[in-house]
Amino acid sequence: MTTRELIHGAGQHPVALLLAFVAPPVIAWLAGQSHGQEQGKLSPWKYLYSVLVYLVCVPGMFAGVITAYTLFFSHENLLDANLLVYFLPIASMVATLVLIRKNVSFDDVPGFDRLSGLMVMVACSFGIALAIERTRIFLFFGGSIAALLALAAGVFALLKWGTYMLFRRRDEPKQAPPKFPGA
């Protein structure tokens, strides 16, 4: 089965897609209503939030990559894309993360730091792939070397941080994301 067949097959079941991607934000909202203020970091709730984060972030990141690939690499028209396959997972991810963040700090959600490291690595890898695909040889000679070095240093810092957050051991401390000048 190819990725195109998987996307097409998922698009053939709109009710299942709606249920699968509307349920996590609803569950996150209900969980927030069920426990009291500052209780989301306690044992049963933080694991529920962790499961919800993984349930929405993995397909959300996949949909984001597929949408960006469709837009930037294959140059297909997104007006012809199935909204439930391409955009519903992303919207569900954003809505669920916003609702979870209202109830608990992401520092208290087990595994979120690793998942955020993976998100940074996916975004940086896509950015690098897009830059390589879009770059022409005349841009290499016409651009500023300082801008190239700054871009390379920024991408390297993000990849290093993302790799550390993804593959660190439990007993290693969390690192803050890199700071950029002027931010």
C-alpha cells in the first residue's frame, strides 16, 4: 500500500475520520471540566493528556508533512484536496493542544518533551529539504555568506536541541530551546 492509497482510503471513510479527530478535543475539554484547577498534573489525568497528545500529534504531524509536500513539492492544488484528510488532523491537533494547555502545563505531560523534539526535527528536516529543492545554483553565488552561515547555525541549533529532547534519558535534565537574537 502506498501513501497515496492510504490517503485515498482514509478519504473514503469521512464519518470515521470525523469521529477520530473530533473525539480528542472533546475528551480534552471533558477532562478539563472533570478535574479541578491545578489537578491536571496529577496521576490519572496527566496520563490521559499524554495519550491524547500522542493521538493527535502523530497524525497531525503526518498531515502537516503531507499537506506541505503536496503544496511545495508536488505542486498539486490544495483546493482539490480532501479537507478531512489534509486539514482535519492539523485542526484537531491544534485544538487538542490548546485545550490541554489550558488544563495542565506541557512540562507535566509525560513524553511531551520528546514529541516536541520530534516536531522540531521534522520541521527542520522539511525546511532543509524545501531549501535544497528550491535552491538554484545562481542563488548560491548571489546570496550573502553571513546569511548562509546564520541559517546553517540556526538549523543546526534546532536540530541539536530536537535530537537531545527526542533521545535523552529519563534521568537527564530538560534543556531550554535555543534562543535567537532579538527574540
